[in-house]
Amino acid sequence: MRAKISVLLLLLGTSLGLAQPKRPSLEACDASKLTGRPYFLCLEKAARDTNAELEALVERIMGFIEMRADLAPPQKSRWKSSLEEAQILFVRFRNHECQAVAPFESSKPPPAPGGGRIGSFEERLLCLIDKNITRRQELEARYVK
């Protein structure tokens, strides 16, 4: 019986490990190739770039909506207004999640007692990159076909 339970737990653990998606941010800056300041500069640039890409995509989508000949002007206006509001809410959520929550999720060991801050600047940047890329992918799937 113990052997069956052990095999079941092993299979469950393996399937959970395989099911976890790779973080998009890990493709932006390779921590195994970059260290120290160059790594953080890469993360900062990736956060800025992914944010700019997301903003540009939202502007493109607004243009797609405006070009729709099958919609009346009030429908276009309402759709664009709703999308803009959704994007504002996404940015607020992303910023709060990445500023207030993600720094506590760092996989690095905590600093020694009395030394250093709680949280991780790296985790904050990784979170911003992940959220921006994921949101961009969601919007592209819905609007850019």
C-alpha cells in the first residue's frame, strides 16, 4: 500500500512540475549569463520595453475599433471607453501586485537578521515583465487575428 501511495505522489509531483508554465520574464534576461548591474539594467529595460509594447498595442486596438464600419459611433465610443477603463484597472492591479506582493515571493534566502530590506527589487521587475507580456498576449489573442 505504501508503494502505491509513493508512486501516486511521485506521479502527482511530476505532473505538477511539468504543468507550471515558464515565466516570460526569464526569456527577457538570462540570469545565468548576466549578473549584478548588467542583469538589473536588462530587467529595467525589459520592463520599460514590455510596457511600451503594451501601450502601443492598446493604441492599435483603439484604431481597430475606430475603423469598424459595422458599429455606430456611440458603440465605438463605449467600447473604447470600456477598454481604456479595463486597461487602467489592469495597470493599477499590475503595479500593486508587483510593488506590494511580488517582492515577498523572492526565491532568494532572506537577509540575515538586522541586515537588509524585506523584498526583492528583482522579483518586482520580473513581475512587471510577466504581467506586461501576459496582458499583451491576451489582447493580441482577442484583437489581432
